[in-house]
Amino acid sequence: MLPYEALETLARERLPSAVFDYYAGGSGDESTLAANSAAWARLRLRPRVLRDVSSVDTSTTLLGTPLSSPILVAPTAFHSLAHPDAELATARGTREAGSLLVLSSRSSRRIEDVASAAGPWWFQVYVFRDRGLTRALVQRATAAGARALVLTGDTPYVGHKRRNRGDSTLPLPEQDFLANLEGLTHRALAEQAPDVTFQDIARLREDSGLPVLVKGVLRADDARECLHHGAAGLIVSNHGGRQLDGALATAEALPEVVEATQGRVPVLVDGGVRSGRDVLRALALGAHAVLLGRPVLWGLATGGAQGVRQVLDSLREDTAHVLALAGLPRLSDVGADVLAPLKP
Ligand code: FNR
């Protein structure tokens, strides 16, 4: 892969500045945004020697779905801002890379159209103020072949971004904003419900019959509560530094969430994962897989489906390379011993 910074620079050149800022930015002072990548970089690796790494296998299985690597595509909104083929291109590129797409509730193309271009995919759920609307979306996603739901738990309200004052500055046609919400009488009904609770996990499971993962978990007590209410997996995330600014980095939160689940469900993590080294660090802290937000958007902006595929392929290849240099030919070789103890 192009180093992440070079890819981001290319995307910045390609995109209108309001769009680049919407994608790249975080909430508040952007301190959590910066903390995410810094926290991965702080973790030093302890490579093993003389381990025959002539063949390295990055493949894995997640909730029954075989994948080329433990690298997934995080849900991000409004891909038509990045490329005219929008989520259709993201879905194609992801499928060709042997990865899995988590499709945002706020996609700019219809669920059914994205599904027909996609390989395995999960549907990210924002519980909207209009719960009937939420249920209808979930039923459409289920009928279209989503294999799981991802309930985003960290967005009772949308975090305030410093670089953008709301979506109104974005060149986003109304039909893209409401791609999945035709017939909606008022935009306000498609705002997030601030009264979403753990009870919604079971409700979503009943409405869909699908496993429900919860995204945005940063604490052991919340992790336990999610499991108690039937979550099939957890995603440690601070929304890429776009919700509560000052929230801890995901690399800092991951160990307590992993410990709380005691191996009962898969734990995924996102936020600032930019290299094979970061993937290895996440796995060493106990994650089963990672998700990429902005790198996929930059791939989409610079090369459409092919760009998305390149980002995923090259991160998978970089992960294989790093595993080889660390003396870890199989993902099952990765354990906590790969990390050096943190110096104060
Ligand atoms: C997001 N994210 C997000 N999450 C979600 O659950 N639903 C959504 O619609 C969106 N939309 C969205 C838009 C944009 C522009 C960004 C950057 C992020 C959060 C996303 O799923 C993920 O948690 C972070 O992007 C991961 O961090 P990195 O890889 O971007 O650092």
C-alpha cells in the first residue's frame, strides 16, 4: 500500500475540501482522533526468530464467514461524496479482496443495490427516532442478505465536528441523503434516537433473526451488559474520534473489553489502524479482527472499486509481511507475548 499519509494526501487533492474535512475530521479538539493512531504506535513488538515463516496464513473465520484476513470495512456514511459509484464500488472492491463490508444505515445507495454487488456483508444500525423506520430498514437488510447487524451504541446524538458545521455544507443530493429512507416526511425522524438502550439488542435480534454486534464499546461493564442482553460480538470503537472527544484510544480500551468477554464472543476493534503492524498489535491485545474507516474512503476516492480493493489487499499483504518478520506464521500464533510491557 501507499503509506497511509500518501494515500490521504492523494484523496485530499481529489476531493472537495468540505468532503475531505467531513471524512478526515473528528469531534471537539480532535484529541481522540489523534490518540487512536498514537496509542497503536506506542505498543512495541517482541519478534520471534527461527520459526519457518515461508508460508504465512492470514485467513480467518468470523461468525461463520470465511475471510481472506482479519481486516474488515467499517461502516461509513455517504460514499457518493467520494465516488459516483458510491457504496456499489465499495461493495465490489471489498468482495474482490475477500473481505466483509459493514454497510452504514446512512448509505447513499439503496441497501438492495449494494447487496447485489457485495460479498458477505453486515448491516450497521442506527436506531432512529422513528422506530418503525428502523424496523423497516432492518427487515430490508435481512431480506437482502445481511449476515449480521451492527448496532452502533455511541451515537445518541451526532458529535459536533469542528471542521464541518453539520451535513448542510456537503455536496450531497437529497436522494443520496435519504437513499434508504424514501417516503420520509421529515428529516428529523431519521435522527438517531437518544433513548436507545441495551434492550434494543434483543429487539433487533427478534426483528431480524440475525446475530447482533454492538459497536462503540469502550468499557468492561458495558461489554458484560451487552453480552447479558444477547450481543453476538463487540466492536471496540470511539467512532474514529467523531463522538465523545477526550474518550480513550481504542488500543487502551481493548484489553478490558477482551477480558470482560472471556472469549465468549468475538471482539473487533477500529480507530487509527493504518498498517500491518497495527493489525498485529490489535490481534496481540486479543482482537479477532480490525475494521478500517478512513483508509477505505481514501481508496474509494482515489480509485473506486479498484482503489478499495488495493487498500484491503495491500494491508493484508503488509500484515502477512509483518507476521513473517515477527515469527508468527499463523494467526493462532499471535498472543499477548508479542507485545513488550508498556514503559510508564
Ligand atoms: C464513520 N463511522 C460510522 N460509524 C457507524 O457506525 N455508522 C456510520 O454511518 C459511520 N459513518 C462514518 C463516517 C465517516 C466519514 C467516518 C470517518 C466514520 C465510524 C466508523 O465506522 C469507524 O468507527 C471509524 O471510522 C474507524 O476509525 P478510522 O479507521 O477511520 O480511524
